[in-house]
Amino acid sequence: MIKNIALLAGGYSGESVVSMQSAAQIEKSIPTEKYKVYKIIITRDSWAYTDSQGNKQEIDKNDFSISVNGSKVKFDCVFIAIHGAPGEDGLLQSYFELLQIPYTTCDSYTSALTFNKSYTNCVVASAGVNVAKSVQLFEDQSYTVDELLKTLKLPVFVKPNNGGSSIGTSKVKEVTELEAAIQKAFKEDKQVLVEEFIKGREFSCGVIKRGDEISVLPVTEIISSKEFFDFEAKYTPGMTREVTPADIDAETLKIVHQNLKRSYMRLNCRGVVRIDFFLEEGTNKFFFLEVNTVPGQTETSLIPQQVAAMGWDIKEFYSSVIEEACK
């Protein structure tokens, strides 16, 4: 029996354009012989499905259904492809949990936790995974640059604490640049994370759970032409070189896999996530950077690259994500 799948795109953040591109890739890659896909665009003003004739149908939020040709359509599973709020921060997850509709991402608790970088670092560190030293600032909290530099040493990254788009993030090398970078980050969020820079190679890797098994996809090395892998570097063609699979020796790769699985388990992740990390120069120590619970799925995004490098058909991959959610 063909299952009805609601594919959610859009959202409230600056990444809504990327979300639409992710949804387009997912929609054409989900096998039509198994699933009927309804792409639903979520904005602050509307939750709506538009059919092939251009007819727009608003979602009935009482039971998350739509009316198509006079018949009510309910969904067997929701495939969330919204980056940022409300698809990655636990809000939609809570809604679907109340309605008891399966969905493809981490649950509401994990989504809310991992949307907060500082809290995520605390949980990951408790599993014995290395994280960079950092200080969390709040909008109504007083601080001084001198106090920060008693705890942290330059260079540092200054970033909005919630979200994962790199918007508002700065790399600070000089004391005189720190205050301006903090204010820039506060324009994006009421919390700011100031984090020591880990010098080394940067990587990103998909991790997925199927049944009782956690699988690690081939690792990608991120080689950016900019100071760091910011929003521009992520989405501007030619600014970043991505090497999949990364050139990592077998012993180090074993340690990487252990840390990725440990982080996934401790955060109680579900479905496919992408974990970014560094290997420190000189020591090859693994340092957790962040986790993306709704990773990009455009044709050039890292997860599809890694799925291809693993020799896994993308249609089978998306089927497995849906079927795991439906369990």
C-alpha cells in the first residue's frame, strides 16, 4: 500500500531558500511506487499544499490534513526538510508528537537541545568527546572583553548560540575585533557563544540509525577558501572544496567513528544527522563542533555526496529514512 508522505519545506529562518532546494531533491528522489509525496510549504503566514494545477490548500492544523478533490488526505509520515525554526528546534516535532504522526528527524527534546550549541557541547562532553573551550553570553548579562580573555585565548569564534546556518558568525584574531563580533552575533540571537579556535582540518559526516545499528557515512573534508566555513562558503559555488571520502588514516578513522557514534547516542539522535568536527593539528585529536539534525539535502549537499560515496542508491536511502521513522 502506498504511503502518504508530507514533505515540509520553507520555515522562518534565512535558510528557507536552502530548505526549498533540499525539498526539491528529496521529492524527486523518493520512490513513487512506494510513496505519494505532498510538498507542504510552511511560512509564518501559511501552511499550504499546492497541487499540480496550482490549487492551494491550507493545512487543517487540528489533525494536519488537507482536502484534495473533496477528500481528506492524512499522512503516514512527515519528512521534515526545514532548516532552522520551526523544523530543527523542536517546535514541529512537539506538534507531531501530540498528533501521534511519525516524522523523520530527532525527537522534540533532542531537537530543542541540539539547537542550542552551548547546551549540546555540555552533553557531548559528558560522553567523553572533546569540545572546544567556550563561554556562553546572554543578552541581559553583563560581561567585559577582559573577563572573556581570562578564560579563552585568541583566536576565537563568536556565533549565535541557537541555530546552525553560520549567519552572524565571526572569527576573531584581535582583541579590538571581539566586541563588534559579539554585537553582530547578538543581532541574530539572544544568546552568543564565544569559542576557542581549534587549529586543524575540518570535516563533516552523516550518521544514521537503522534498527539497532548506528551507521557512519563516508567522511567529507571541508577545505574552504575563506577563513572558515561560513554561510557564503557553504552556498557559493567554488568557494569550498569538499573531499569525499576524506583522506584519513585507518586508525584515526576508527577513533572518528567511535566519537561520532558516541555523540549520536548521547544526544539520543534519530534519523540522519550531520556532525561537524575538527582533527587538531599536531595531535589528530577529535573535537566535536556541532550537529545538524536537519542536514541539507540539495544535489550538492554533503549527505547526498556521502550516500553516493557509500554506494547507496539515494532512493533506497530516503526509503530507509521514512521506514525507520514509521517504526
